[in-house]
Amino acid sequence: MSCPPLIAHVIFHFGVGGLENGLVNLINHIPENRYRHVIICLKGCSEFHKRLNRDDVRIITLNKREGNDLSVYGKLYRIFRQLKPDIVHTRNLAAMEAQVIAAVSGVKARIHGEHGRDVFDLDGQNWKYNLLRKSIRPLVHRYITVSRDLESWLTDTIRVPLTKTHQIYNGVEHLHFHPDNTIPVELFPSGFFEGNPFVIGSVGRMAEIKDFPTLIKAFLLLHEKQSATDRPVRLVIIGDGIAKAQCEAMLRSAGVEQFAWLPGERNDIAQLMQAMDVFVLPSLSEGISNTILEAMASGLPVVATRVGGNTELVTEGETGYLVPSRDPATMARAIHGYCRNDVMARRHGQRAREVIEQQFSMSSMTNGYLAVYDRVLGHAVVQPETEITN
């Protein structure tokens, strides 16, 4: 029996994040007889890799030093020559230069994925980064984007031919994330649910680009202005990162830290979401948010910033509301609307669940990637592009 083709997935760091979560989900759902996988981390790897269900996935860490560590290129070259992967699949700008090494080392099929941008280039218009993207573009056989917004940016700004792009939405485990009327009180701090509170929830890396301080400001506005007839508000933010200490300090300074819970990273997010009444994502930029998809699968209405792929997930007045980024007052008003109207919150949450079941299944995502992998292998001898100019 012939050995399945090998895909070398090149990422910057294998930690907690939407890109990494999508990679884990993809590998877990691709049949073992279709493709083998190796994950090459330019930087390092965290315990997040334990979410992989397959024990045949090799993880290689290159421990890249800060700055321009040229030794990584030599390491990559030797790894590609040794493993002889059938496909190299890089993700995001931080790993894109591996496309050059893959081409030099003789890898015949090369794919690059765009999953979102970082705080240093929110709109994807940085000329230096785009010059790099354009210079590497001829070496890439196929591009995959997680949103239509990113696909349009690739074709309009980076001048990638539309025939080389494939837009594939992330999938969500809709059997794992699902509505449940039983609140897991035991997972929360003692007394957190006294007074039948309205629970505002969020999940994500507490990095600058996620802008959790804006959510804290919106929560403080809600707490300050709530009337005697309003349900008391509570806040839950699940995740870790550099902004966690800042958010905790803001809560302490306002004297409301007892009404919020920031437990850091958790492995029981599906259960914790069942205790939320609304899900809020305050980010400054997004590809396609896995946490929004998981919240929708959990039957939650969503309040999110009007950025990137969020506009493709949240249908205003149907599954949630979109608000401007860095605007805590508007965010607070949208949240308060759900706090005052339980019927609307339930209706939007139910519709969100229906959308997940219809459009964002894990099988749909997996089949999309398999189609691209199969196609690029079948066209491995296709010459790099020559018709597009800068």
C-alpha cells in the first residue's frame, strides 16, 4: 500500500489562537489514508498541540531567535530536503518566506494561507510587507483565505490571480459546541450567579489586536448605568495574554472586580459558553473568528466589531449586531439591548445556531481543503505565474 502524501504545515508558533485551532481541526478531520502531516514551528510550541487526535503528526520547532535569524532558513532547507514533503502549506506573513525555501529545496506543490492580519498592519496596506508578498507571489501555486474580505485583499492589493485563490470558511464542532439550558455553576466562582445576572462573555488571545480594554470600558458603562429593573451584569473573558493584567487593573480601579471573571486559558470553553447570555468580540481586525463560530454554535447572539470577516458571520438584527471598533459606548448599547430583551436574545441565538449547522460544518471546511490539496498535487508541474505584474 502506497504511503499517503505528506503536507508540511509551516507556522510561526504553535500556541493558542484561531489559526492554530483551525490547523488542529483540519488535521483531526482529514482521513489518515488521505494525507500525512508534519507541523514546522518557526518559533516554538505550547501544550496546545495536545488537542491533536492523531499520534503520527510530527512537530518540529526551530526556536527562531528574535529579529532576522538567518539560521532558520538553513534549518528549513535541510528539513525539506530530508522529509521531501509533497506539499508545503505556509500560513500568514510570519511564515511566508518558507515558500522561497520550499521552492529552492524542490517542493513541487506550494500553498499559502491568509488567516488574518496583526495590529501592526490592520488594513493590509503596509508597503514593505506587501512588497514581500508580491515578490514571493510567483512561487505560490495556490492561496487559501478564511474570508471573502481577505480574498478580495489578495486579488486587489497583492494582485493574486483569482484563479489561484480559494476561500474556505473555518468549520466548527457543532456537536461539541451546542446550546444547553443547564448552567455549569460549579465551574464559576462562588456566588457569581447570585441575583440572576446577565452574563457577557468573550474568548480569545488577550493580545493588543483583540482590544479587550474596549470591552472592559463597555462593561463599566453598563454597570454604572444599570437601573433597578435591569438584571445585574457579569463579565467573563476567557484567555490569556499581555492585555490580561491591564484589564484586571481597570476592573480593580473601578471597584468592580468581583463582578468579572478572567480565568485565563481554559479547556472547558464549550461548557463555559453555556453560561453566557451574549458573546462579544471587540477586536480591531479579524479573519474568520473561531470564537464567534463557537458562540453561534452555542446558541448565543453576537456583538462584534465591524472589521474583516466579522461582517460575513454576523447578520445585523438576525444573529447579532456589528459595532465600530474602539467604541465602548456603542458596544454597551448593543449589549444592553439584549439585556433588556430576553426574547430577542434567544431568537438571535437560535438563528445563529441554524446558520452554523447550514454553512459552517467541519466536513465542509475539510472537504474544501482536501479539494485544494488534491488539485495542487495534480497540477504540481504547473509553472509559477508570469502574467501578473506589480
